[in-house]
Amino acid sequence: MNKHVCAFAVVLFAALSASAQTEPGRIAGVEFQTPKNGMTQQYEQGRKQKVDWHKQQKDPSPLYIFETLTGENTGTYLVCRFDMHWADMDKPPIPDADDTAEFNKVIGSYVQSVTARYYEFDPKMSYADSSNSGPSKYTEFITFHVKRDEIAEFRSAVERIAEGAKKSSWPNHFEFYELDFGGRAGTFVLAEAHPNWADFEAKPGAKPLRHMLEESFGAAEADAIYSRLLGAIESEDAEILEYRQDLSYVPAK
């Protein structure tokens, strides 16, 4: 290989590696924490104490807390870190042992169960609202269980839906995450932000999904996308989450 070409390849590889490290991470770490019966107040007080502890540690990473308002998981809290790379967990800003010790000290005795899961944000499947600067008051949290042999079809259908939403400037924004670890393969989560309860009403002028697809791609393609989507889904669960700003830690900028 020509030495100039070789040198260019080395520089290009270094640039791509640096870019990969500076891009926002796509991993979301979520702990589903259920307080013991009758101990929700103590649990929340412990979470507030842990917020103060993170401030004292000058933790640079936000810790967002959501409370489940509906369904069989009502009362379960989601403790979330977003925008992570896998490598970030090798060198956390606060040692895991210290964080666990503080959790056990101020929260642990009030918790019935903890389930940890890791999800990966998929930008191709999402139609995110770029104007959002942080969590909304409420989140529509829909979990899809997809047939194992239809995962690729489901992903392809949702990617086309996201394309159609962007093409038609659909007012219904959404984000998709795929479960990597901590549960059943073929689990996807759709998160749709709502600033208030009124926003759950159908938005004025917002076409139904099927009509949006037809407007974007024509009737035949819309039918194909819709068919692939419905054929891939085995089951789905819909919940509403409330962002608990009072229990969350967001470092000062």
C-alpha cells in the first residue's frame, strides 16, 4: 500500500474512533424499584436524601426518576440513566460500591424488589422531538413483545413509520428503545412525551397512523407497513409514567 494512502487510513481511523467516543451514547440503564407495602413515603424520603448525596459527590451524570401511574406495575419507580456508552460503566464517576452502600443506607430497607434492565435507543425507529430539553411531566410507555422470527420485520416497519412521520411532519413524536439485557428478547419500548393530561387527547389535525402512512407512501405501501407491524407483535402493554423531578438528580450546568 502506498505510504500516503496508509497514513491517510490511520488518520481516518483515528478520526472515526474519536467521533464515536464524542457522540452521545444510546444505552439507557433502568432500575425498576418497587417499595414495600406502606413504605412509599419512606422510600421517597430516602430518594431525596440520595439526591443530596449525589450533589455532595458532584456527580456529573443525571439520575431521572419516574413513577408508574397505571397498570399492574402502579407504584413502581423507574430509576434511569440515559445517553450512556457501554464503556462508561467501566469507569463510573462515582464507584459502584459507594453508590450501592448509600442506596442500602437510605433506601434499601424500604424496597420490595429491584429489577435492572439495559435498553438501547434506536434513532432510525424514532421520531424524536428536538425541542425537548428534558423529561416531560408524563410519558406514554408502551412495551411491545415481538415474535422472535419477526423482529427484523417489526424493526423495518417502525423505521418506515418514523420516515413517514418525518416526511409528513406528523405532530406525534416518539422514541423507540430495544431491550438488550434484563428480560425477554424481542422487547421494544415506545416512549411518547406529554406535558400534561390534556395532551393525551388526539392532537388537532393529527392524522391516524394508517392515514399518515398513506399520505407519505401511498395506499399499497401503507398497507404493507401496517401489515408487517401488526403481524410481528405478539402482545403489548401500555402504561403512564410521571416524571418525579423532586426525586431526580440533575447536576447544575
